[in-house]
Amino acid sequence: MQADDLLPWPTGKAPDALYCEEANRLSILEQYGLDALENDPELRQITAFTAKVCGAPICLVSLVEKERQRFLVREGLEETETPRPTSFCAHAMLEPEPMIVPDAQQDPRFTGNPLVLGQPHIRFYAGAPLISHEGAPLGSLCVIDTEPRPEGLTELQVNGLIVMAASVMRRLRHRREALAQQAILQVEERRLRAIADSIPDIAFSLSREGKIDYLNQRFSEVVGDVKVEVATDWLPLIHEDEHEGMYAAWKAAYKALQPFESEFRLKTRSGEWRWNVVRILPSDAEDGKENRWFGTITDIHDSHSESENRQLLARELSHRIKNIFAVISGLISMRVRKHPELAEFAADLNAMIRSLGHAHDYVNPLNENAGHSLHELLTDMLAPYGAKGENKLRIDGDARQRIGERAATPLALIFHELATNSAKYGALSHADGYVQIDVSSATNEAQDGDADRLKIRWSEPGIAPPADESSEREGFGSRLLRMSVQNQLGGEMTRTFDTDGLTVDLDFPAQSISG
């Protein structure tokens, strides 16, 4: 509807012929919700004032319906309606200007009218038409006298009647607009309720006081005919193991007006306890209205069961992998008894298998060490190389970098190789030796500020390498290190020997460590 369509119908203009057709006229009249305007205080003030202005004992707001004329507000008259065939206003509403009848007994349209011959004995009538903004004639604001008035009304009185009729229409228009807006809201509410009832989740809303004032149809489908009004009414539906923690968390979120989320077991109408997740969000108060809460409860029982099954499978696989490591170590020990010349190699191999076991602990999501930091991995890997109370490992810098699943195994192999070499030939082979590890991060500015880098420096200060450092040790160790650093983690390695000892610089994309 355009703004111009809502402008009052022009004074002095006859009603629109289209809306003078009875069906069209009545359809417009129905939109005003006239029942709510019976004895409306604002309209009563208008009729009282109009009666005084015109010096008339009777003033009416008369709306012409299909079978009757209805007096919404009356001044000086008890009747609330009269049959439509007797209506003066049915004539007045079709006129462009106020209809004035100085003496009804002398007007051929009304000489035989029961309202003239009997109560209320109308002799004088003046009615200003009430016309909707579309141009539909609705009725009139009229004044009535039981005595004829040959002189009619003064110009001031006529103008006053016209102005008051406009005031009546303004009040009627406000009522109609309110009903239209209410109808729109009702349609939207029905639509939202239909949507809410169609979703597979339980949906609900709470007042600021925590009272539940809406539950969608899904609630009764899931839990049955259960009455819940406040938060404590939910407790019989929530598994007792979740009562205390969930209720305390909700009270804290409610008090702080913060979002709330919790997994819990909900009792269904069949008596089954099923895992669900509840999410409740506060809405901001608008236009002085109170805060409210809106929430959903989603059944996650199947996915929860699948997760438990996956965890069971992961535990079984983890156990089998650890058994495989143990079997391999056992086989190596058995074979070396027949070939004692391989004892040193077997010891190295078993140590590497133990390192792989450590790495497996870091990628095993069921292990408490899973996903821990670089600092913890370094501490675990070097723990076997120092007696209790010895400070064989010194770590500086930020080594809190989280270790991802893919990085755990190559990192374990890298530091195992460095540690075993140090225990044989370097700092850890001396009583007072130690390993210094420095961790830092940087941005690769040479590549337009590419991904962050993680830099690790392994130093064995004060211990010079043996002069006869064998190529065999270096060859295998170097290949293992470079394969882990470059091929698996996409990093770079630089190893430096000098009189101060060994320095190994490792440079990784940070994402390859945490990803």
C-alpha cells in the first residue's frame, strides 16, 4: 500500500463509485473491527462536543451495515441500532457534503419514516459523511433534533460538523491500521510456529524470569504430555548424573545473560534416556522490552553412540599397535642372542621403536598426552638420558606449540636420533653435559609474509665432536633426519660442528607442526 493511499478522502468529494457497490463497501467496513469501538472514549468526546457545537440534543456516530445502522457512540439516545431501511445516514454517506434535513416531515424521503412518526421523533437531521481513504461510504456523524430547524445550521456549525467527522475517521483509521498490523503479525506468528513445529529439534522460549512460555510440537512428541514452566520442571527429564553440573552452569549463564550449551541425557516418552545437546541464547532487550531466551534441544544420541564406538575401536587399535611394537622388540631381543655382534644395532633399533611408541601416544586421541606441546614431547623424549635430579635438558623460548597428529612421529624420530647420537658421542655422554634447545617463531617476509615459521636450535655446548666422526654414523643419521625434516614436515635442517660443540638448526612451517 502506497503512502498516498492512506490520505483521508478529500472533503467535498463524493464516494468512489466502485466502493458504493454494496459488496465492496461492506468488505471495507469489516476491516475496522467495530465491536472494539463500542462506546470508545475518544469518539464519545467527539459526539459530546459536536452536540454542543450544533446545539442538538442527539449526536451519533452511525455506521451503515448490511441489515442495520449501528450507533457506535450515542449522545442523547438509548438505542444502539435501527433497521437500515429507516436510516437517514444511509443517504448522508453518499453525499459529498453534509446532508441537512430542516424538517423531516416536509422531506418526501422521510415523511413516512418510523423514526419520524415515532421515537425518537426526528424532525431535524444533519449528517457529515464518513468515507474511507479508498472512497468507501461507511456512515455519518450526525446531529438530530426533535424540533424542525428551517434555518438549518450556521456556517460555523457545518464546518465544525465536517471537522469532527474527519476526527471520527482518523480514529477509525487508526483502529483499522492496528488491526491490519495485528493480522500481519498473526500470519507471521503462524508461519513461524509452522516452521518451528516442522523442525526435528525441540524449540522453546523463556521470559526474563526464566518461565517457559513456548514449546513447539516436537517437545510433546519426544517427552510426552509433560508440563514444564520453569527450569526446575526439567529436572525429572534430565539424567541425575547431569543434574548438578548442568543446572549450575545454566544458573551462571542466566545470571550473566550469556549463551548456554550442554550435552545431557533426556528421558523420552518411552522411558529411554537419549543424549541431547541444549543451546540457549539470550536476546537483547529492544524498545524497553525485557530480555528473552530462545533455545533448541537436538538429539545427538546416534552420533554420540557412533563416537563411543569409534573410541572403542581406537582403543582396540591402539592396544594392538602397542602390542606390535612389543612383539617387534621381543623378536629383536631373541635374534640378538644368537648374534651378539648385533647387540649395539639391536639396542638402537629398540630405542627407535620405543620412540615410535612415544609418538603413537601423542597421536592417540584417547591418551592423556594426545595433542600436547612441543615442550612436553622434548621432555619425554630426553627423560631416559638423565638421572633423577640432573638437568640434562634446558629449553628456552616458547615451546608451547601444539603438536598435530602428522607431526608427532617425525618429530619423535628427529629428537630420538639427536638424543641417541648425543648420548653416544656428544653432550649426553658426559656427566656434566647437557642439551640446550631454543625455540622461536618468525614470519617469512621474503615470501610476502607467508606462513609463520617455527625455529628450533639444538645445541650441545662445550663438547667438541670426535676427530674420527665416522661417515657411516653420519650417513644413516643424516638421511633419517633429513627425510623426517624435509620430506615429512617440509622444513630445513643445518648441522654445524665446531670447537664449541654441535649445533643443529631446524626450520619448519608452523602449520606442519600443529596441523
